[in-house]
Amino acid sequence: MPRIELCLPELDLDDQPITLSAWLVPRGAPVTAGQRVAEVLAGPATVDLPSPVDGVLVRRLVDLDEPIKVGQPLAVIETSP
């Protein structure tokens, strides 16, 4: 089955440190396109990260409170063929 990476998008927050603050979907759970999957903390702002596709969250690549960078893969979502 095809797999899609959920990556941290450009947030345009003036080089603030960014960390993963919450996973909102457990590993193995189905997700729909646009559904909130995770939250990141960038300076004083909390930003929701939506799923780009319908599928199943099969792998988390980042731990809570781990520093992350723009473009970094955070999770893998498996889609139906």
C-alpha cells in the first residue's frame, strides 16, 4: 500500500524553535484528509498539523517535546491502493 509522510510545513514564525507538543491520533488509527493528527509548539504559538490524505497512521517518527525542523517527516500514513 502507498505510504505518505506527514512533514512539518513552513510555518513562517521567524526562526522560533519548534517542538512536537501532542499526538492527537494513536498509531494504527484511521485518519481522514484534513483531520488534526499532531500539534507543534513554535514560540508562543500552537499549530495543528492535519493529515494530507485518508489512511491509517502506521508510524510516528518524532517523540513528544522533540525539536523538529521545517520539512522533517513526523509520521507515516498508509493509504489504500
